[in-house]
Amino acid sequence: MTGAEILLESLLAEGVDTVFGYPGGSIITVYDKMYSYADRLRHILVRHEQGAIHAAQGYARATGRPGVVIVTSGPGATNVITGVADAMVDSTPVIVIAGQVGNALLGTDAFQETDVVGMTGPIDKWTFQIRRPEDVATAVAKAFHIASTGRPGPVVLDFTRDAQVGIADFDYQPCRHIRSYALPAPADEAAIEAAAQLIDDAERPFVVFGQGVLLSHAEDQLKAFLKKGGIPAASTMLGLSALPSDFPYYVGMAGMHGNIAANLMTQKCDVLIAVGMRFDDRVTGNPSTYARQAKVIHIDVDRTEIGKIIPAEVGILGDAAEVLGRLTERIRFSFHDEWAASARRYECVEQEKVCVPETAPAGGPVNMGEVVARVSELSGRDAIIVTDVGQNQLMGARYSRFARTRSFISSGGLGTMGFGLPAAIGAKTGAPDRQVVLFVGDGGIQMTLQEFGTIMQEGTAVKVVLLNNNWLGNVRQWQELFYGARYSQTRLLNPDFSLIAQAFGIRYRCVEERAELEDALREMLDSPQAYLLDVHVREEGMVYPMVPGGRRMDEILLNKDEWYRDGE
């Protein structure tokens, strides 16, 4: 077979059924061979290569399987780099296959040649340049193994023209082991024992879990652990939906715009059990003041994360499902009722001061939070919620409720505006039977607006809720609070989104008054087709509560003028 055919056969051998991509000169041989694979391999033609990789990320996050991207060399490859960095920070398994010029032209600045290996090596798990057709199958097998095991992440294959057109025998062997790529062994028994002893001795144990629970499929193990230990728990933003929102020990989201209970209990616990999370600065605030009273148990599959930000009394290197299962067997049944019930007091404060004013206002313009909360209720808390980045993301995280896992997809660590629309396309492609709702701002949607063309061509029934406030809202919020209301370059003059929707053949409705909202949301959710709901929300809307950067996690801003500090 040609190297191009070997590539496609190798993808099929790995169970790939969908790829996202954009053709070009240095990958045209692969696309020519793909013509004969249309019955076995679905290709989603995006409108920009950045859309391809964000769609692959959405697909991977919704399904748990690696997303696959095929692009050409030069600008095709450079256009995916933002998504590669995003996938690396957020531990998302994606495989990027980028065309490259012929071997003889490497290093000559040939037409559309770029140093893909040099550019992507620092921001992915593995980069490899395929120069011979004999190496294609082995490279693909290694790519899938590396991308989807341990701490998942992106892999980039730089596929030269010689390797595409050359002939070799096809013999695909899945990769199960790479000598230089060591996966964590079963967790150390002494560490398990030490952690269990700390948990048994604790009076106020607390769990903060992240996306690692989702990545290791440890949702059931987490539930069993919390029930047996009687331990309250909070999630990071990317950990959302690993526990159902109504799970009895769940107290909400931790972090800068997290729930008061989650943040205050972090600062009051005597043992903090961190599961599959990396102590990002948006979760810790000032790390020198984070949970200083607590002994920390850190469970992670990536040894470099343990102790990197917050010192750990006990570090456990291992898969979250395995470690939680063993800890659950070891700890004794415990009841921390008074400690767990303290969350209710904090929740009452948050409801009165923040949630009710945001989701059930007495009057005035529509609030972002009330839109999100109503979507959650009307969808039966069962939709996959995708967000872009900014206030729409924070409101989507705060006011969505979840009944099952893998239901929240957002750009976390890199915070990539423009992520939302293509990621929603990928999520719907991977989970066609689920309702997929995107919350996006008027800034972010204009960064990847062209992907409405992908929706038009593929018929992808994504429901897009545009929270339209004519501002770059999150930057405007910081300018108001910390920069003397000097609104530098954050006011937006927006296009007529109805004409854009019309041009792409997408159903559209605009909501300007609260009285229209309920009917519009029901119409959108009931639509069998893609839908753009343009909701004109309060222009000066703010996301509270908020722990300003550099503050302790128990110094919480309830509104512009009111702070909450426990006991005051």
C-alpha cells in the first residue's frame, strides 16, 4: 500500500470513525485515497484548521476517545497550534496528522514548509516526523498509545510527501508498550496506607477533584469513596459533571468564581484530598495561603504535578480509579455530619446574595445566569454543556446542573476564546443522541464564526445560546473592579447575527425581553436542527462570587461593594 493508504487503514484499525480536517497541497495524496474510504471514515470539513482541532477536542471530551485531525503543511499546521497547546494543558487526547513537503525539500524553505516538529514539540506529548512509508503504521500505533494513556494529551505526526506516496507492506500492530514511555505502576501500598490513616484520623476531611476523575472513568469509585468516608467534595471547573449536581456530598465548584461552600471548606478542612487536579492558580488563589491548615493528599497520574504547587503530606502516583478503589477498601465507615452540614450555611448566604439576584431578578434586563439556569432545567439537566471563554463560561459552569458524566466541555487552562463553537460541533458529532448546548459570548463567537459553515454542510444540530452584551465581558469586569472603570478596547460593535444565521441556513431568534425567554428556549431545545438564540443580556452583568487574583480563597467578593469572610 501507499503510505497514505496505510495511514487510513491504521486509523480504522484504531477504531476511528470520524476525522476533522481541511485539505491542501502537502496532504492531497491522503485526501485522494480518502475518497475510497467514505463508507468507512467520516470526514468533517471545517472552515479553518483551528476549528478542526477544537472540534476534535470536543469529540474527545464527549466520547473519551481520541479526536483525529488531518491538515496540510505550513499554515495548515500552524493554524492548529493553539488547539495543540489547549489540548496539552487540558489533558485532551487528540492526534494531529499534518502534511509536509518531500524529504529532499526539508529545511529549504520550500512552499508551505514549516518546522512542525520544532514548533509543536514543546507543547504536546509527542511529535514525530514520518519520512518513510514503512514507518507510518508504527507511528500511528505509538501516537494513539501515547495520546490516550497516562495523562492524556495531543500527539502530532508530521507526514512528509515521500512517506505518503511511497509503497510498503501493511501490517498494523497496536502499541501496548514503549520502553522510554513508562506508565505509572499500581500505587504504592505504603502511600495508600498513609493516606487512609490520615483520612481516618481527620475530623474535617474534604475532597477537591478534577478532570482526572473523568479521564480515568473513576466516577463510581469517587462516589463510593465519599459515601464510605462521609466526606464532602468540590470539583474544579473541568471536573464538573463527574458527580451529579444533586449528589449528597457535593458542595459545588471551587475556585475564583466557585461556590462559597467549596472555597471556605477548602480553607477549613484538616485533610484535603486532591484527586486528578493540578492546583491551578484559578483554584488556589495565592498558593502560600491555600489550605495551610490542612494535611494534603495528592492523587495524580502525572508525577510532575504532585507537590509542584501545593506541598503534599502524602503523594500517590496512580490512576484515580485504582487509587480511590483501594482507599475505599482501606478507610473505615465514617460520618462527618456536622462538618458536611456546614456547607448548607454557606449555600444559604450564596443563594440570598448572589444566586437569586442573578437567576430570578425582580426586573431589568435579562441576566446571563438566568438563561443558563433555565436551559439546565428545561433540558432535564441532561444536555452536554459546551462553553466558550469569558463570562459565558463562568456562568455556564456556575448555573448548569448535571445528571450524568461528560456533560461539561470548556477550555480550561489555556482559556481559548473561539473554542466553543467548533468544540460543540465535535461534541455533537461524537454524541449525536445527546442535546448539545453552547453558551458563547459575542466576542468569542466572532473568533470562529466561520464554523457555522461546517454546521450548515454537516447538518450538526448544535444549539447556540449567544449571551450578547456588546462587550468583552470578562475583561470589562476586571476593568471595572480593578482598573478604575477604564474600559480600554472592550466595547464591541456587533454585526446583525440574524443575517449571519440566515446566510448559513440556521434557525435564529432574538430575545430582548424576559417575557420572551421561556418560549424561545423551549423552541430552541425542541428544534431538530441547529439553532442560534441571540439573547440580549444585561450589558454591565458581573460574575459573582469572585476571589480576586492573589487573595485567599476565603476572601470572597459578593458584589462590587460587599465581601464575605466567614464569621463577619
